Amino acid sequence: MSTPEAPPQGRIAQIRQAYTITKRTDRTIGLRLLAWFLLVGGIVFGIGWVVGGGNSLLGIILVSILSVLSGVLAALIVFGRRAERAAYSQVEGQVGAAAGALNMLKRGWKVSPAVGFTKSQDVVHRVVGPPGIVLVGEGNPARVRNLLNTELKKTARIVGEDVPVSTVVVGNDKDAGQVPLPKLVAKLRKMPRALKPAQMTPVLNKLKALDAMRPQMPLPRGPVPTSAKGARRMMQGR
């Protein structure tokens, strides 16, 4: 029996793996990074030369170092953005992709993947954070809406009127009010704040009671991560 491949150790190994994954969907990533490195590095070198960096050997060395560092920084920024876009494109449309994105939320957020789902693999994830409770659905739009409405009624009944409960449907149909997967996390972060950190504990306790009453159902097929570690692995293509 073969054992699963261990994740790469060290920052360089992680960057190398991220580059490999990004290149699967972005064949020009290498040329783009080189272009940004040369462009920004050249601009910085030119500015440094004009302001007097080329008048001495020490000045040339300092300007050269600064231009290289600036070029590397620019390339890393561009790489980070394109790597994130590539990761989303590789998991978009898969069951659990939204859960993977939601688990990128940091402190102050509690993500519960697949609190509700259908046999057709329509899924509802629950997020508790500053906006209150947000139910995120992914799958067939019509079925997801029905599933969200059912889950919304259950949640609102147990947490009370003081805690806002809202819904979001993941998808690319803007006319229907859907939110694209790459913009999901930003959407939640921009929602109006309605719940203070001290209020989250009693809300989470109430939700635990709700979850305890749920019938035991098998999870739908697909990469539905149940932890931030699992989510990161899914978003990284592992």
C-alpha cells in the first residue's frame, strides 16, 4: 500500500509547489514574473542612477541591490495573486470549494462546513462572525435556495431575532445575486458588522444544540474539508 506524499517542508519548497500548481492553468506565469521583475527592477535602477546612484561604485552597488529587491518583491506580489486565482479556478465547481475558500477566514470567524446538504450534492455551509450568521450555499441554484431557506428558518428560530442570519449563493450568475467563488471571502468581510466577539460564544452554544438535533447523514461525495488544514490542501491542489 502506497503512503500519501508528505507535504513539502520549508518556504522554498512551498513556493516551488505553488508555482507548479499555478502553471497548470497559467502557462505564461514564468514570463509574466520575469517581465515584472525586469520592469520594476529597471525602473528602480533608472531612478536610482538619475538621482546620483551612478556617481560612485558604492552607489552603483546599492542601486543594483535595491533594484533587484524591488523586482523580486513585485514578482512575488504578482505571483501571489495569480496563484490564488489559479487555485480558485482549479476547485471551482467542485463540491466543498466554498468551504475551502471560507476556511481562509482567520480569527473571529467560525466556519462549519456542510451543515446541510441534499442527495444531489447541494451544500450549505455556516459561518459565524462579525456579520452574524451567514449561510453559504453551493450547487444547483433552485435546490440551494430551498435548502438555504430551510436552514435559515431553523437557525433563526434557535438564535433569536437579535442575531442576523443572512444567505449567500456561490456562483457566476450576477443577475441572480450569486457571488463568484474568488470573491466569496471578500464579500463576507465587507458585510455590516452586527455581532461582537463577546456575543459569539452564546450564539455558538445555541448552534451546537441545533447541530446535535440534526439526523446523522453521510457527507456528499467531494472534497468537503472539515478543517482549515484540509481546506488549504484542497485550495493547493493536494
